[in-house]
Amino acid sequence: MLIGYARTSTVDQKAGLADQVAELKALGCERIFEEHGSGVDADRPRLREAMEFARAGDVLLVTKPDRIARSAADLLTMVRAVQTKGCEVRILSLGIDTTTSAGKLMLTVLAGMAEFERDLMLERQRAGIAAAKAAGRYKGRVPTARNRTAEVLQLKAEGLGATEIAERLGIGRASVYRVLSGAVAA
């Protein structure tokens, strides 16, 4: 059985998801699992469902490798997990089909190249940030919670808990605790 998996990073990318689904249907996928969410997130429930649904002999189709993985290691781990069930993977954009020896080789080589390119991009990014800092043009992220210390302390004084304070101010609960512990220590 051909099983399709389609994912976009945000709900706003409806057209992209529809395109993926249409392509998977055209290739004969009998079951397609769709979801919205960042590939970085560890929790991808529809991908997990697709993997649980797959039976020996099935093939999981995705349009691009970044639909199921964010790194070479992640991609290879995902493919191995599918293969342990007696299934294979096809990545349409790359023409990779792990049912063949050549497909397995290409997957490994391309996954390595993708990771290499990502590492180079991160190196360039770090170098750019260092140059911007040296030139005084890079200030970094503004610490939002610290800028709201007075509001956090006021709401705490009113008897609100950390969760309610975080929700009201639109900051993380851990940030609330950091502000409160800093206020106690000061």
C-alpha cells in the first residue's frame, strides 16, 4: 500500500498542503496523513499515526525530505524506523526510493550533504552576527520578561499565580519565575 504524508509548517500554508496532497493522490496513495506544525517539533502526531498504520510491504511517500526530517541524522533515523516495520520510503523531489540499493545510497549521500549545508549556513550566520556585533549593529533579542518586571511583581502582589501572570502578559511561565526569583534575591 502507498501511504502519503504531507506537512506544512503553519496553518497559513493551506495551498502548499493541498499541493502535496494532490501530488500524493496522483501517485496512488491510498491513505494520506496531513498535519501542520514545525518539523523541529518533536511531536508530529499525524506522522506517528502514519508510521503506526504502515504494515510490512507498504511504502511511505513524501514530497520532500524536510517534510519528515530536519537533519540528516533525523532523516536516516526516520527511514530506519520505517524500514524496521518492513516498509520503505520514497522522497519524490529527490527521486529517492529506498526499495532500491541506489536509492538507499542516494538517501545517505544527500542526507549528509543537507547536513553539511546546514552546518555551513549556521557558520555563516554566526560569522555575520559576530561581524555585526563588532560593528555595533547587532543588539540581540530584547529581553521581554525583564522589561515587564514591574507588571509581574504587581500581579504577584495581587495574588495571581505564575501561570495566570504568564497568560495575562503573554510571556513564558519560566520567565515569570525568573523575574520573581530575581526580585527575591535582590
